[in-house]
Amino acid sequence: MLPLLETWRAAGAQAARLDRQLTGVGAITALSYTSMIENPANFADSRAVGAFVGLTARSYQSGEMDYDGHISKRGDKHVRSLLYEAAIRFETCRKDSQ
């Protein structure tokens, strides 16, 4: 069991290092995101990851009315807030460089 655990930790550390290369993503955000996703092969595309985290718009359809509401807020609240903060930081750095 121990070799399997060590392999899993090494893979998680590798993915977290890659995530940290993104502007606005630090160690805590990268590790939280990586540990929540665990196996990226479980998701068909990035939209599926967004839905898992709760960052997709909630849809409302009734008769003639059809609109997208607020985000669904499903999934881990802590990871969602970390990703939100990373996105704000990314946008701030992008605007400063232009």
C-alpha cells in the first residue's frame, strides 16, 4: 500500500507544480485543486470540471422563459473561492501588463 501512496503523492505534486506556473495560482490553490480533481481522466472536458466545482451558470426554463442565472455553487466551496481569487489576480496582472 505504501508504494501506491507514494506514487499518488508524486503525481499530485507534479500536477501542483504545473498549476503553480499559472499567474495567480499559488501553492494552496494548486494543491487544493489537484486534490479535489484527483484524476483528470474522470472528466470529459473543462466544462465538466467547471460543473463539478460549481462554476457553471444555473439554467432556468419555463414555458417561454429561458435564462441562465447565477453560478450553481455545487462542489467544494473552499476550492471555488480559491479559484475565484486566482482569476481576480490573473485579470489584475493581465490589465497591469497592457
